[in-house]
Amino acid sequence: MAGDWRKPFARPGHTPGHGDSGRDFTRKRNPLQQRRVKVQAARSFRDPLGIPDEPVSNIQFRAVVTLFTLVLAMTSIGARLAYVGMSPPMEPRPSLRAMPVEPLRRGNIYDRNGILLAATVKVYSLYADPVRILDVKEAATKLHALFPDLPAEGLRDVLGNRDRRFVWLKRRLSPKQAQDANALGLPGIAFREEYVRVYPLQNVASHILGAVDVDNNGLAGVERYYDSDLKKGHDLTLALDLTAQDLLRDSVRDATYQAGAKSGWGVVLDSKTGEIIAMTSQPDYDPNHFGHSDDTARFNRAALASYEMGSTFKLFTLAQGLSDGVITPETPIDCRFPIKIDKYTIKDYHAKHAILTAREVLRYSSNVGAALIADKSGPAAQKAFMDKMGMLKPLSKVGISEIGPVRYPHNWGRVETFTIAFGHGIMVTPLHLVAAANALVSDGVYRPPVVLKGGEDQSSWRQVLDNKTVLQVRDLMRDVVVNGSGRSASVPGYDIGGKTGTAEKIGARGYDHSKNVVSFLASLPLDNPRFTVLIMLDEPKKGFETGGKSAAPAVGAFVRRYALVAGLAPNMEAVRATKEGYFKSLSILDDPDSENEQGAANMGPDPADPAEQIHD
């Protein structure tokens, strides 16, 4: 075979000849050379596919890398298992988009003496992760049995929706409800801690505090006005005196019930600061259950509603006349005849048909007299004075969200001047009235009403009356309580000054003579006023249809209970004089020789004498 490698090779240039047949002339190799030849043959070996064999060094490197990777992976897995084993068990975390953000604790609210009015506590709320629900029908049935207000069909729909990972089931559970729900042992049903707003005193100060919704967003009152501050965890201290608030609420409720009125409201203002230390509107509501109250209960009549205030406005008419110098308390005013102007006739409820002094105009609440006094100053001056007293624009920075508008004529002429003089033709809120009256009787400084302790920045205070006029107004208000329509507000030992008010309500065809809003506005003690008080009633029944018959006694009842609590010491000489007069009247009644027991014992006006008829 020509290519057989086993045949011996001939030396170059050598021709086999004689003597060469069958002999191998290849040079013999020693053992070392033979070994080298074998190694070279092994290194140059090609497999049948033509791929060279990989060097040993490469195989060793790959083996080391693979081993290192396996060791690193096993170490990581072991560390993760150890971490999970030492961690407490947790519910699966839903997606961040579905899970509500945990809010900060909402700030607390306190009264001026540090009594807690509103607080935030933690409660449990129930939620579901539908993906982890094993038996939707069983879970819906058990949850419906525990919470009948959750429809079983709705639960099945919600729990069977595998596209969601977080669903609220029941918010703000009671401890008993949370315990019962936990005892169900349903997979995918879990709890979350939430903050809930609580009002420990319930209805007592509802219209000041307001309320929040299920997510702790302010809905009314202080809660809404200061919502952003409270959400940041800031606490608030109100000017509210809980004792005054409780007593005012009781007084207004009792008067509303006794007079058969539709509703009633009241405000107590600190004369020195303008702070609202009490404010109530009846009916009221429990802010713990704001959603269950109706619109009538939620409506804050003391701040949000606007009314024609009636005869209480005569205080401002006389104050302006005194300040402008057009009258003195003893200036005679001809009140013998009604006033006819254009198509209108102005007359008194119980006309005296006499020439009255300015003092008597207020004492007997004469519409004719008030109109004539206002006419001396004129429309422009009256409008400017009302503007100065804050009557022509809504209040600002009170601290509650419910603030009502004001309404007054754009064409302020002579007719409007006459009617506004006795409180018709202009509508303001009770807060407007009590703040303006406080300026008249305190020190002539107007202080905007506020609910926060410390009052409004004094830069917003303004002087509106001189001291001489203030002292004259105090004297006139005291005369109304001692000799006029406000006698039912008297409290022995305390110098209370005030003014009654009765305003007919506007109906579909003008003023309705059968429906009144009545009021009594008071200040005490008059020598150095501390408080200005207003109580109003809506549509009291017959027999209570004037401020002197219903609102004034309510103010007297409040003052009688609160004065000592507020640190106002009574004038004991006045108390003793009142007692002596009372016992003297009893001795006359007990005297069998008395000829006119009823007349001698009658401490009030004689209803048969027109000169003694006292009305608002």
C-alpha cells in the first residue's frame, strides 16, 4: 500500500540495491525520544469531527468559577432564610397605589381651661385581600352574619374580585367587633389600625367644634376652619369656657321648650378680648355621629343665619345720635303720632302718644322715636356708622367655617334710614350684633369675635365710640332692665344692662305678624363689663312672642347661674334691698286688713294703664 505509514522510509538519494532487500535502515530511537514522539502525537490528535481538544488549564478555570458561583448562591439563600425565620409574621402588603397612606395623628382641641373637647384615638378597621380568600362564599356568609349591614351579595362580588389586593370592609370597629371578626379565622381578612375622632362631651359644643368625615377631613366648625393645622398634629386651645357653654346651652334649651319656639340660639362674648366663650344653636347634634344628624340640627343659627334684629338696633340708633351730638338722653322726641313717608306708615306697637325723652324712647322701645332720632343724622351718616360697627360686611377670621352674609339696601335713603333705626331693612348675623353691642358698652373699642383663646391680634381692634357716649349707653341699657321691657332679666346684686328685640319674620306676602324672632342683648356688670350676652328664639308661641317675655328671662337665668362661677361678686346691698322688698310684699299679702292685696303685691306694670304698657 503506497500510503502505508508502517513501511520503512528510504534515505533521500538512496536507491535500494543489492543487499538491501527486507532490511530496515531507519535509525533507532532511544526511549526518551520515543516518549516525546508519543506526547507530540497525543497533542496533535484530532477527533473525528475535527474539533481540537480543550487545554487542561481552561477546564480547571471553568470548574473553579462554577464552584464559586454555587457557593455564593447557597450563601445568599441561607442568609435570606435566616432573616425570614427571625422576622415576625406579616400579612402580605398590598400595592402602594391601593393602600391608603397612614395619616398623622390629628391635633386635639381643648377649652380655655385645658378640658379635652376633641381627641384622636386608634381603632381597628377590617379589610380584605381578595387574592388570598380561599372560599369566597364562606367568607361572605360569615362576614354578613357578623355585620348584617354588609350585604352578602355585595361581599361576594368584592371578595371574588381577584384584580384587587386591598378592599375596605368595615371601618372603625368597636373592640368587641374586632374580636369577633378575628375569631372568624378567615384567610385574607385582616385589620389595620386607624385614627378616629372622638368628642367626649357629645352635643355640648357641637356648632363650635364641628366634625370630621371617616378619613378625618374637617366638615364644619373649628375642625374645618383649622383643618390643615389639625392634620399636622397641632393642638388648638379655644376661648370656650365649658362651664359657660353648658349653662348657656341649658338656658337656651329651656327657653326654647317653654316658649314653644322652633329653635333658639345664644352667644357669650368676653368684653375685654372679643373671645367667644360660649355659643349654642338649638337643636344641635352629636359630632361623633355627624352623618346621622339632619340639616336642621347642623345649621348654626348663631353664626350662619342672618336676621332682621328688630328693636335691639335702637341701641345703635341712640348711640349714633349721642356720638353725633344731635341728642342727649333727655332730648324730647315727639312720639304722639305715627310717621307717614311715601306709602309707608311707621307706628309703635303700644303707642304712648306722648312726647318722650330719648331715654324713654329706648325704655319703651318706640319705633317712631328711633326713626326721628335717626333722621337727625341722616342716611349717609347712618350708613357710615353701621359700617364702622362692622354691620355691612361678613365677619372674617372668626375661626369657624360657618359665617353668614349681611344684607342691606343699596339705595340707602330716608325711608331706609327710618326702618333701619328700629332694626328692619337690614339683616346681620347674631355674631355681628353681639360684637357691635360689645363695642357700645365696653370701652368703645370694636373687637372682632374669635373662637381661639387669646383673641384676634389687637391690630384689628378699632375705636368706634368715645368714652362719654359709652357711659351714656350703659346708663340707658340699665334703665331698660330696671324700668323697661328688660325687667325679667334682672338678677339681684348684679347691674345688668340690656335691650329687648322683636322682629316680624318675612313671609311670602311681606311681614307675617304671627311669626316673630325675639331677642335680648345684655352686658354685665355695667360698671366694668366682663361679658356681653345674646339669646334669641325663633317663632315663640303666643304669650312668649316678645323678647321681654321669653328671651330676657333666659338671659337672667344664665347670668344667675354663671355669675358666681365667673368670679363676679354680687352687690350685697342690692341683694338685701331686694329681699326686704320681697318680704315686705309677703307681709302685705298676709295682712287681713289689707284693702288691695293684689294691687299692693303687683310688682309689674299695670296692664290696664296704657302708660304702663311696656313692649319691645
